[in-house]
Amino acid sequence: MDESSRHGAMAPAFVCDVHLGKLASHLRMFGFDTAYRTATHDDELVDRATREGRFLLSKDRGLVARLDAVHALLVREAEPRAQLFEVMRRLGLRDLIAPFTRCIECNAILVDVEKEKVLERIPLSVREWCDNYQMCDRCDRLYWKGSHYAHMEEFIGEVIRVLGD
């Protein structure tokens, strides 16, 4: 499934500078294709944004100035939640949210996996009550709807409500 069919409209892809790691995780949680590495030079960020048609997010004015305003956004907020609200508002992303479709660690699309295929990886306490799992084919991380999921769902609901105002 490609980006446009999953979101209904074409969702932008992002690349975040080294100062926006938590924002990158938040954007991935919301289903946005967000490239991020802790050790990336400015030239690499600009090259990747240009080559892959990604939108550059940065707190560095000089870096943002290297791309035109159509392809870069200067993030002004300091706190990651506020950064997320800022980016989503300024770029009108509310209707493009597709939560829990990407790996928060590596950005790959998550795939459903049968419980039996990952049984040995599931904590005993989780096996008893959970039957639905997702897995990242790239980094092999396993996901399920545990207590953390409820907190993340609350956060996503809050963002959608606030952006709807």
C-alpha cells in the first residue's frame, strides 16, 4: 500500500535535523514518514531532502535557509509536544494522521504478524491477554497494544482535538 492510498491524500515525508529526535518519534507515531539519524551533517540533510522530496524540519535558521520555504520549516518551539503541534498546524497535517503504522525506532512500515510466529518473543504476562501484534521488518521490533498504547492513544486524541479547534 502506498502513502496516498493509506492516507487518502499524499502525506509529506520529512527529514529532521539532529536536534529534533523526539519530534521525529512523534511524527512516526502519527504515521508520517520521518527520516532521522543522530549523526547527520547539514549537507546530508539538504541532499536527502532534495533527493527524496522530503520536507526538512530544523531549529537551525541557516540550514532552513538553504532550501526554499516550500521544502523546509524552521521549528520554533523547544518542547517536543509543542513542536509536534507547531508542525502539524503549520503544515495542515491533521487529516493525514495514520497512527501506529510506522516503527517509531526506524521509520519502516509495520506489518501484522501472527502471535504463533513471535510467541517466544512475547513476555508471558502479555501472551495471556494479547492476540494482535505488529512487527517491523527492518529492525525486528515487536509491537502490541499494552499500557503504553493507551497513553499514546490519549496523546493522539488530544492532538486531533486541539488541531480541530
